[in-house]
Amino acid sequence: MRQLPHGYTNRTVGDGSVVVKEYAGPDARDRQRREHLVLDRLAGAVPLPQLVAAGGLRLTTGFVGGAHGQDLLAPEESPARAAAVLAACGRTLREIHTLDPARLSDLPPLPDTAVTVPQAPGGTGGTAGGHTVPVHGDYGPNNLLLDPADHTVTAVFDWEFAHLGSAVEDLAWCEWIVRTHHPDRTPLLGEFFGAYGGPAPGWPTRRAVMVARCRALEAFCTRWEPGGEGARQWARRAAATAAWRE
């Protein structure tokens, strides 16, 4: 087993056959159960790793081939590839949000990582509006594997913050991931929203959701290590996000 890259909260190791994820931090057992439930209930409906075993604070899944979404957005990759990756993000998110939320009806509400979505005047309409949908909770290229040949998504992983909520939570957070970690790809976000389809929520709503999510993660880190660097980092990110302009 070797440590896999791109993990931040939990310890994830693999051997090319299986991947073992060991949950750490606040609500670790709750987060393990969320991801377990999603992998069980949504198997075959969206690209997911195959659930192999679950117990304690661990989940074991089958290994899935593919390139990490963030690697495919790296500066050395072509704009055409980055655009294709963001379009794949949009199409796959639409697939998730059009699933029957009843499949995840027994997911409990999130603790302090929940986000209150502001209501835009007159609503936004479509799936991105006020309908309840399955929400990934940490959606973006950071949690996708793709076939580097045709950029189809081979797996969506890290469902530990999954819940039922508003589509704008995932839409806004994917945008935040791109703006924060791949700022040179921000002009290509239209590929993501276009592939998702339907009217996107307005910028004030999207930014408010981004800030709320940063604050929720600040609270999560504060419970883990009061006054620690994690909480300070999320506080800085929330302040920076609040100052963004579209």
C-alpha cells in the first residue's frame, strides 16, 4: 500500500487493486457512513468506485483507472484539454443532480459543515434553483478521475459530505475550486456551466454559497484543532472569496 496523492483530510492508500480510506477528524464515523451509503445506493447510476468493504472508520473500494482532474488542469496542459475536463465536470454533475433524491432519503442532515443557500429574488429556475437534489458536498475536478484520452469521467469520489440540498452548492463549490487552485482556468468556467445546462444561479448567490462553505469548513477545523492553522486558513479563504468579483 502506498499513500495516494491529493488527499487532505483523511489517509488514503492503495496498491493498484484496492483503495483504503481511513477517516480522521470530527464526525469521522458519520462521514464514513455517508460515503458508504452513497457508494451503495448510487452504484451504477453515476461513475463510482466499487464498494469492497466497510468497517470502523474505513472504506475499501476497488481501484479505478484514470487521471486526476486537477492534474489535467495543470498549467502545462492545453486549454483545449482544460476545457474538456471542465465540460466533463458539468455533464457529470448534471447526472448527479437529476438522480431521484429518494435514493438518499435517509442521509442525515450535515452538522456544522451545512451551507444555507440564499434565495435569489424570483428564484433561478431549473435544476440549479430551489429543487432538492443529491449534493456531493465537495464537488470539483479535485474529486474526479477522467480518461485522459477522451476526458470521460471514470469515477467521482470523496462523498463524505453528501446530503440532500440545493444544486447551487455543488455548482458554486466547483467554481471555487477552479478559481482558487486553477485561477488561469477561470475564463473556461463557461464550459462547466454550459455542459451542466440550464440557467446558472447569479454571481451574488454563487459567491455567498462559496463564502458560507468556507466558513463551514472553518468551523469544522476549529472543532478539530481550536485556533489551529486549518481554521485560520479557511478564515483567510472566506475573506478572500467575499472580495471576489465575477
